[in-house]
Amino acid sequence: MNEHDEMNVVNEREPAKSPLPLISMILGIASVVTGCCGMGMPLGVGAIVLAVLCKKQGVTNDAGYVTAGLITGIVGSVLQIILVILYFVLQIGYILFV
């Protein structure tokens, strides 16, 4: 190995980090927080889609963010579904008993 080869090894750059894992985590957290306001489902689905895309692309630099985005996206979506079901059950029950 000569001097030129050693310099190339030192100057190699790391591959660029993808912003998708962080965006997935942020959307997942936002879906849990806004689950009672009606935005839980769209944000949760977005977080799940981005997390799945990251897993398919093999993004390994931020695997924790991908996992957090997937889990919180699922939780936010399920929370929104439960709240919608409860809303309709309580509304129908109120109409029947009044």
C-alpha cells in the first residue's frame, strides 16, 4: 500500500443517512398524541408505511427509530379506531335510551 491508497481509505465517507426513520418515529409519536383529535389514523398509517419502506430498503443506521415509528404508528392507529368505535357506541346508546 502506498501513501495514495492510505489517503483514500481515510477520506472515505460514510453512506448518507436516510431521514425516513426519524420521520417515521415523529409521525408515530404524533399519531399517539393526536389520537383523540381525529389525526391518529392518518399519521399512524404514514408512520407504518415509512417504517415498512425503511425495512424493505434495508436502512440499518437508525433501526431503533424504525421500530419506534412502527410501534407508535400501530398504537396511534388502534387508539383512533377504538375511539371512533366508542363514539358510535355511545351515540347510538344515547339515542336509544333517550
